[in-house]
Amino acid sequence: QVQLQESGGGSVQAGGSLRLSCAASGYTFRGNCMAWFRQVPGKEREGVAALGNDDITTYGDSVKGRFIISQDNAKNTLYLQMNSLKPEDTAMYFCAAVKRLTPTGHWADRYEYNLWGQGTQVTVSS
């Protein structure tokens, strides 16, 4: 059974750090497009960062310079290192995967991805 499982969420004060993990079972990250999204109630799911088939990383404007996406192929795990956290980073964070984006697809379009984890909550207090 193909499954993605996030972990590492929690509560932290502004300025702190967290590292999220996304472990895959029945699925290999290598060579696929991986991403992190986040969502708060009542709002659209927002693309946070992506690691493309070509290993190029891309970030949303609101997290550039603070978050780092990476993967460990040996562990088949995707990471999101989050530094200098702000209260506006509070959200449910999801990892997502797809073999390849569509030719005109955008990494931050949630509908490009066909595999999702259940999410992990991140809460940042001021």
C-alpha cells in the first residue's frame, strides 16, 4: 500500500525551528516531484516548497530564506527544515508527490499531485 506519513509538527515560539519529515512506504521518492503544502481552515492549500525531478528546489515567497526542503533517498524520507518561524506559519503541513508535473503544471498547484500524507500540525505562538 502506497502511503506518505508526516511527522515532526508541534508547538513552538516565534523565531524557533522545527523539522518536518515525510516517510514513504510503497513509494520511491527518487526521481519524482515532491512538495510540502500547508493549509489553515477556510483557506486554500498553499505550496510551501518543492523538490523537482531534476533535484531543483523551489520555495514560496513567504518562506524563502527560512525553510529548506531536502530528501534522504536511503531513508526514502522528505524533510522540511523550518527556521525563524512566524505565527503566520501556523498551519497543517502536508507532503505530496507525483511522478512528474504536467507540461504546463506549476509546482504549487495542489491538483498536480496524486499522493498525499495526512498532515502534521505546526503552531507558532508570538
